[in-house]
Amino acid sequence: MADLTAKEIELVAIGSAIGSNCVPCVEYHINEARKLGLTDSQILQALQMAEKVKEVPAKKVSEAALKLLEEVN
């Protein structure tokens, strides 16, 4: 990760924290991002992107569960 800036690394870390549903990680990395000068708007963009990425597999899991229920009924 030598090619990434400290700000970029924190944005990746925020996305990873959202993806892993880790509240302490989110709290820590948002704080670190702010210390590095990232704005709340920039942090929000990272949060929103992470949520969009998480949305697809979550939807697929729900669809698989519904399909299994249809097969049983």
C-alpha cells in the first residue's frame, strides 16, 4: 500500500469497517480520517460506497433464502 496516501488508506479502512459491521473500527477510522483532514462529506462518500457494495451480497442472501422457502412450500 505504499502507493496510497494516508487519507486514501483511511477511506479504505472505513469501507472495510462498514463491510465487516465493526462499530469500534468505524469509530476509530472516522476519527483518524478527520485527524488527517478528510471532511465529513468525503467520509460520507466512503460510507455510502461501502453500503452500496454491501447491498448486492445482502440482496443475494435474501433471494437465496426466499428461493429455499419457495422450494419447501
